[in-house]
Amino acid sequence: MTPFVATVSGILAAGTLALDIALAAFVFLLMTPLSRTRWGSGLAAFVGRRAILFAFLAALAGLLGSLFYSNIAGFAPCELCWWQRIFLYPQVMLLLAALVRNDAHIRIYAAILSGIGLAVSLYHTFIQFGGPAIVPCSASGPSCTHLYFLYYGYVTVPTMSLTIFAAILLALLAPHPRRPQEPEASIR
């Protein structure tokens, strides 16, 4: 690994760690009585109102990160990496279109793609850390268990992907506050 790739990987690993901490805190907030406090419900509403923006930024970060690792760092993607990309890449354009059109209906479709991508990246992380492979990885390409790097005792390429999918999914599933309904105009 070149010094440049090591530096960028260290920065991305630190970002992954920070995002994991933020996601864990957000889940904790939503699952405890804190969610009913003014501060807790305000934070949930803040994320919910900007869910598509946050999901788009996470998907874009995942896209750029995966392209960095394959095109600049020279890390060959394994079969499971390709499957994760299949569920991530379209979300960048879908979420961008939804963001531009202010269309919240994309949330369910992007959440389904992220849920499947999360399951694949969770399985990839599981086998990379020594779990038994239920579905074998392709024998012709790079091994799905190969570690290009390991930061903080857990951050690898598949755990970065896992974090991205979790961030997209949590943003899209955050409570979306409804706008107050305007009273219907009465016809006289």
C-alpha cells in the first residue's frame, strides 16, 4: 500500500469510526425515552426532514470510496464487493433525482436496496473475520476474505460498506415529520 493510499485509508477509517458512533447514538436515542424529549424528537425530526439528503451523501461517499479503492489504490473487488456495488451505485442517481424533485416516495425503494446491500456487507464482514462461508466466493477472482487493511480492530473495506448501508437505511427510516395539513377551503 502506498503512503497516499494508507493516508486516505486512515482518514476513511476514522470517518467510518465516527459515523459508526453517530449511528449507534442515533439508534440509542430512538430506542430510549430520550426520543420523547424535546431535544430527542427534534433531532429525529431534523434527520427525518433531511433523510434523502443524508442518504444521498452517504451513497455518494460509498461510491467515491469504492472507486478510490478499485481505481486508485488498485484493490481488486471480490464477488461480494461487486454485489454491494450493485445495490449502492443506483442509489446515488435515484436519491439525487429524489432530492432535486423533493420526492420522498423514493425512501422505500432506496431502503430496500440498502437493506439487501447491508445484508451482503454484513455477510462479507462475517466471513472476512473468520466466520464460515455459507455461499462460496468466486474462485476466479480475489478472495472475499482478503484483508487489504485493518484499522481500529474492525474497519475493513466491507465494514466501511456496512456503515454506508446502515447510514442510508437509518436516514431513510428516520421518523419523517408531517407538515401540518392546511385547512381545506370551504366553498360557499
